Amino acid sequence: MDSAQKYETCVAALKDYVQNAGFSDVLIGLSGGIDSSLVAVMCADAFGASRVHGVLLPGPYSTDHSITDAQDLAANLGVRTETISISEPYQAFASVLAQACGGELAGLASENTQARCRMVCLMALSNAHGWMLVNTGNKSEAMMGYSTLYGDTAGAFAPLGGLYKTDVYALSEWRNAQAVCSGEIPPIPQHVLVKPPSAELAPGQQDERSMGIEYAELDEILLAHFERGESPEHIAACGHDLALVNDVLRRVRSYEFKRSLEPPYPVAPFYEL
């Protein structure tokens, strides 16, 4: 499939899923990152901006640009937003859990607690207003277990769940180009397309640094093995370190338990042999 077909497939699947479940409106957490930006555009295309509700959830390590990028995206789409800080509830959890966690809530426990604070806020709004929460995860991160159970894995449907991270960028570029061709404002701010991806759960955190591999190389390995059935040795012969390839595949196997709890996503032949 080319970018147009992938995009249209994801939007159609999202629209069908939400309507079949009996919802009219959708809810999405807007982080200012590429994934939530593309999902927000898909939601607006599927349902119209008035039925899409965006929520900014800044935390203790959020950058100013994550907020302004999310606001710019929402303005371009005509989507109204709410801003709910998770700093206060996170600090309450950190205080309550400090002793039980060895003196302080730190490291992975701290990062995942922030993600789960965001989930609690989003689900409260979903329940209060009857809006379906849409997930913003992609296939690359699901394969690597780079997500928080009961945090950013929340949501009833994941329109990007069948797409690798590099395709998220490709579809974002394609959708912006379509807007330009139509004489419209490109919906996704340029800064979102060029800044290093980050969950912003720790000072200076960057996703590729945390995973130990760049998305471009990761997706090449994942596509080669899981979409084309190539062996680790063959993948290594094509220019990748064999130890790295084996480590990626080991990590994918080890995170099957997380993927079993990911929301459903479009099932389509995105990557044909």
C-alpha cells in the first residue's frame, strides 16, 4: 500500500469501529508528539473537528514546545481542547508510594505512574461525557514493549496500531502535503515532524535513546523479520549488527504479554511481500 491507501484504510477502520460501538464523539490525549498529532488528524477527518475532543496533560517534565505544538495542531484542525495538569496527582502518588518503593518513587515506577495518571484523567472524561478514548500507539513501540500498561496502552481502538513508526512520519508528511495541494493549512506543525520523539517522563528523555536504537533501523529489522520472514543472519548480512538484530527479536518475544493487552487496530495488508 502507498501512503494514501494506508491513511484511508486507518481512517475508515477508525470510523467503522467507533460508529459500530455506538459512539458519536472521540477523545484523544494530545502530547505534541507525532503519534497523537496524526491520530488527531485522522479523527478530525473521520468525524469532523466538532466531535473530536483533545486533552493536554502536561506533567513535571513536559516541555513548553509539547504544549505549544499540541495547541497549534488543535488550532489548525479546529479542535477544542482542555488542559489538565497531572503534576498534582502525580506528586500525591509519589508521596503515598515513597516509603513502599524504598524511600522515593523513582526510575521506571515514576515514569509509568505519570503515564497512568494521564490515563485516569482521560478515562474520567470518557466516562463523564460518553466519548470513546482513541489510542495513539504504533506497531514499532508495541513490538518493543515501549509503552505503559494501563497508561498509554489505554483506549478502545488504535488507528496506528498496524503501522510502524517510520510510516507514521510518512503518513504525516503525506497528509500535510494533501492539505497544501488543497490550499489548506498543513494540520501537523513542522516542529512535530522534526523534533526527537519523547515521552517526556524524565528530564531530557528521548525515545530512541531509551530504546537503544533509532526508529529507522528498528523498523528495517522488524519489517525484514516479521513482514518478509527473513532470518536474523540474512538481516545482518544486509547491513545490521547480528547482536543487535537478535536483541531486538528477543525483546519483541519478551513483550508479548504487553501486546496481548493492546487495543484492536486496523487489520489490513499494509506490508505486502
